[in-house]
Amino acid sequence: MVDDEFGGTGTGTVGEVRHLYDDREMFDRHFQLLDDASQQPLACRRYRLSWPGGSVEGVTNASGYTQRVQLLNPEEVSLEILPEGD
């Protein structure tokens, strides 16, 4: 199960990665991975976040959260949990 910090599940909506800060509104999202049975956070799990403008891979933190992706425009972001040990 994948939850975002706002209580939803599934894919999120964000946009292009933002490298420079300015006064434009930003869209950001991160997800929390939870064990289906225990609802406990899945820490140290490899993942890939993908959107039409790019992708990023990482490892969930101790609370099961992915890194935050900050984008300029609304975009659908998909989350793929990667195999352990690769």
C-alpha cells in the first residue's frame, strides 16, 4: 500500500523538477510506503518516482517516506517499488 502525506493512495500529481527557486507556485509530492498487513512504515525500501518530465530513484526514510519531488506544473507521478538487493 502506498499513502501520501495527505491520506490518499496511489499516484500523485506534480510537474517538472524545479532547480531554481522563484515566486511561481510549485507542486510537490512525496509518498509513504506502508506494510499491507501491519500498516507499519516500510523503511529503507528502494523506489523509483516517474513523471513525463523525468524520474528519480531513492530509498525510503525511517518513516517510510520517499523524497519530495518539487515540480512547476501538475503532472501524474507514478511510484515503483524496486527489488531489494539490486
